[in-house]
Amino acid sequence: MKGSNDDAIIFPRRGKHEKPLPRTGIVLINPNEADLGHALVVDLGGEVRRFPHSKLSVNGQRNCVAGPAVGAPIAAMVVEKMIALGVDRIFMLSWCGALAPDLKIGDVVIGGSPLSGEGTSQYYQTGVAAAPSTRLSSMLWQWAADQGLEPVSGTIWSTDAPYRESRALLEKLRRDDDVIGVDMEYSALCSVCTFRSIEFAALFLVSDELLGEKWKPGFKDQHFQKINTRLTQALVSEDIFAEV
């Protein structure tokens, strides 16, 4: 595994009594989706296992589901442990705030270039720019398109401080860096997975609109909730990435 010979004091490892995981891992960032995902795995005959900093469920050899994992440090720790247990391709489902004026609540975004405003990525630097897997991202885009969801792709900026996003800062990110969405974990997971040579891709559902005269939240919007549930169920229950 890339990074295994660096001088880090603590290195993620498989414990003596820990079972290996399937190759495909799904990270459900937010608590409600994570609870639904774990329940679905159990309904499909899978099992729940002990897991540090989060919850883990395993659906035979098909996939494993981890979450919640809110914030870059926790998300990175969860993914590091998944990789140590054998996962080598990871899909993330989360929400993002929209910066692009044509993005609305309930729209689907496939993560493109990451832009770090969080503190984790700097510790996973390599000679290669952090980025999602083009192959897995294309698969997610096509899958979402097949669902009739009209996905878009673009730069996502990740922050540790969602209550400190100023209008001037967001306008600058949109103008200078073509940022279309804001989250808290994406850039960190791109960095971790690039560092560890693991394929990674992310799908976001627009949960709120950050530009305009005032913030427009959509967390309780029925259309948003319906698509959110649909995406979670499909990613966990359908064997859509079995041949990856």
C-alpha cells in the first residue's frame, strides 16, 4: 500500500481479529443515510461489525457500508481503516451546498476537481495532484443519468467551518476557481485515496443554495428527501458496481 513506508507514527492496520472487507466500499457521510444504509444491508442478509469512529455493515462479498463520517478528519480515519481491511474502490454519497446559479435543491452532482479548505489534505501530499477516479466518476455519472437524474460535474470545495462561509469568499471561489459546490469531506478523501492509490468517486445531492440574497436550505424539501432516500437505497441495494 502506498505510504506504508513513510515515517508516520501511527499506521492503519488490520487488527488480529478483524475480518477483511469486500473490495467495494460505500461511505454514507450523513447520519440519516448511514442509518438507512446499514438497515438495508441487514435486510439483505448482511452483518453489522464493530468499527472505530463510525458504523460498518457488510453485505457478503458485494460491498460494505460505512458511516456516518461527518467532517474531514473522521471521514479520513474511516476510509483509512476501510483500506487497511481490503477495500480498494470507494464511493461516497453526501450533500453539497450549491454555488453554481443553475444548480437547485435536489440536483445531482458528481465530484470533479477537489479544492481543499479543510486541514486534513495537507498531510496526504504526493507528487500527484489529488483527484477522484475518472473511471469510477464516469460510472457514477452514467448510472445517475440512467436514473433520469441529469447529473452535472464540477469542482467541489471542502471546508471545516460551515458556519464561517462568507458571501465574499463563496463568490471568489465561484469566480476564480469555478467551484460549483461546497461540502466538508470530499477534498480530504480525494487526498487520502490518491495517497493510498485507491479509486474513489463521489456523488452529491444539492441540499441548499448558498448564493443569492439569502441562504436557501432544502433539507426538509420533499423532493430532496425523496431523491436522497432513492440514491441511498440504490447505491447500497443494487449490485450496480459488481463488475468494477
